[in-house]
Amino acid sequence: MNQRLVQARRTLLSAAILNGASVAVGMALVVAVMYAALGMAAASNASVGTIIALISDTPRARRGKFSHLLAAPLLGLPLFLAVQLLRGHPVELGLLLVPATFLAFLSTAWGRAGMPVAAAVMFAMLLAMAPQPASSLQEALLRTAWCACGAFLYVLYATASNALLNGRYRTQTMASVLLSVAALMRTHAGRFTRVPADSAQADDPRAVGDVLQRQAALAEQLQAARDLILESPSTPRRQRLAGMLIVVLELRDRLIAGELDIERLQAIQPAALAPLAATLDTMADEVAALADAMLLGRTPEPASDHRAALQALRDRAEALAAANPHDDEILERAALVRSVCVRVGDEDAAVRQLTARPGASRRPSCRLFGAAGSCSSVRPTGPSSRCWACGTGASRRCAMRCARRWPSAPATRWHACCPGVRATTGCC
């Protein structure tokens, strides 16, 4: 019961609910304005235009929001007019509806971005057949003009509300991504200790399908979050969210890489991997707690440090291997346990970095990039050797200077972001 209440709270605080409330308020405002200005008939047709436009209104970056919302009305309004003109000609109306419906559903191949447009086109044709047929061309044009007015007013409202709620959308989207990462970590921990009874269950399609489904859902969320969160990170809060997103991307990569060892891990006695599974479950709970704190506007609690437990497990495996230097099975098992401990340790470091408080970490190791792209105080930190250069030519020049300064450092990671964005390690 408690878990259901927690899930209900997360749903109520999600970006989808806030966006839905904004859409409802916008539709009510547009219809009320049209009713007060032009009467019931105008408000009725304007509501159709509002429906056509609001389907595409989802949380997204401020840049390009207006043009994104215009796509559905530009396609739906001509069909709205055409259906009204052909209401008295069933054959011609059928010849219009069939290819229009085909093309509308064909646009769903565009992916998530194409589905709202397809739905808007279908609603435009469907709602055009709801009222009585227009008695003349002038009446059909007048209805279409009212519909276009409602759509345009809603596009203006949606653009303004998206800009106003953009900061909250960023936080909610990041929290949703963190909850998906926590679910993937729990699934991964469960597969650690799942020992098949026979070879037929070694590749359980349900278990593999669950992992693939969670990875696909997380990939879609990360794509949407990247477009929203990485847009203009010009304030400390936005910089922190951008840094968290980059850490989550690396954490997701490590979780996917961990799937490569599942078959060999399942051959090991479950008791040997139970501490690793428990550590992953604990980290998943901490990531979920961080997401809840973000949704509630609270300061998250720092994550636990599992380095000592992982080191103890690794030492135990190495001691067992040293005591049996000629047993190939024990040596292979010890090497595998060491490898998994290192990977889980990297995931533990990522979780601690996510939950670190903004003022509790060390001072930033990279200054803000100026117009000339100079970076005079950069120190190598982190396990990998990547350059996250995004945005402008200034950041790219800075990344090139860093690479020239440390051309072969094996333990270097640069997070060179847009002007105004600090390095994510210790800065965000």
C-alpha cells in the first residue's frame, strides 16, 4: 500500500500532470476568450482548433517550441476546411479521407514527434464532421477562420506557458530519468543472483525482455531529457541538472556493459554475488530517493559509500585465488568478481556524485569558459578519457587546449561545456 502511495505521489508530481494541467487551463482560456468576444459558434469552432494544437503541446526546450506547435494546425486546418466543403459529396469525401488517413498514420513512422501530428490531423477531419454541414462556402470559411483563431491563440499560450514552466519541467524530467535508472539497477541486481535451474532457463526471454524494455524506455527518456536539460544551461541550477544528466549517461553505459557478464555471473554460486546485488539495490534506493527529493523540492541525503564493502569482497576473491593458484575455475571466478566489483564501484561513485550537495564538494576544477575559450585551471579527474565538448566554438577550442596539455593521460575526463557551464566533476 505504501509503495502504491509513493508511486501515486510520483505520478502527481510528474511533468505529464503539470503539462496536462497547463493544457486544460489554456483550452479553457481560449474558449472563454472566443465566447466572450464572438459568441457560442465561434467558441465551438475555436475549441476544435485548440484541440488540434494542444496535442503537440508537451514539455520540451523553449527553442523551437513555437514552430513545433505550428506543424499540426498547418496540416489540420486545410483538411478541416476540405471536409466541410465535401460533406454533401460522399464519394469525394471518401476519396479525401482514405489517403489523408493513410498519410496521417504514415507520419507516425517519424516516431514520438510524429504521433501528435498524426492525431491532430485525424481529430481535424473527425471534428469537422461533427456539426451540421455548412450551408455555403462563406460559412465554411468562417468556421475555419474561427478554428484557426483558436489554434493560433493556443499556440501563443502554450509557447508562453512552456517558457514559464521550463525550469520545473527540467527538474521533473531529470527525476523521471533517475527513477528509470533506479528500476534498471534493480533489474540488474536481480539478474546477478538469478541462477537458472537448467540450461533451458539460461536465456529466459521474459528476463531479457524486461531488461531490454527498461533500456529502451530509458533511452527515449534520455533523448527527451537531453533536448530539454542541455538547452541554455546558463544558471547554477541548470548547470547542475546538465551535469547530473551526463553522469546518468555514463551510469547507463556501465549498466549496459554489465549485462555482458550476466551469463558467466549466473554460473557462480549466488552467495558470492549476494553482497553485490544488495549494494546495487541500495544504490537504486538512493537514486530513487534523490528523484523524490527533486520532485518535492527537498535537499537530497548524500549516498552511502560502498567502497569498503566492495574492496572487502574483492580482497576475499583475491585471497581465495591466491590459496588455489592451480584451480582455473577459482581463478576465473576471482577475476570475474574483481571485474564486477570495479564496475559496481564506478556506479557507486556516480551515485555519490549525483547526490552530492552543491556546496559540499571541493571547489570547481575548471573555471567558467570566457569568450576566448581559455581554461587556465583544469585538473584531470575521473576514470575515463572522454571530451564532452558541446555548444560553441569557444568550448571546442578550450577542449583542444586541454587535450594538448595532457595528450596521453589515461585517467582523464573532460566535460567541456558551453560558455557558462562548468566541468561536471565537482562543479555541477
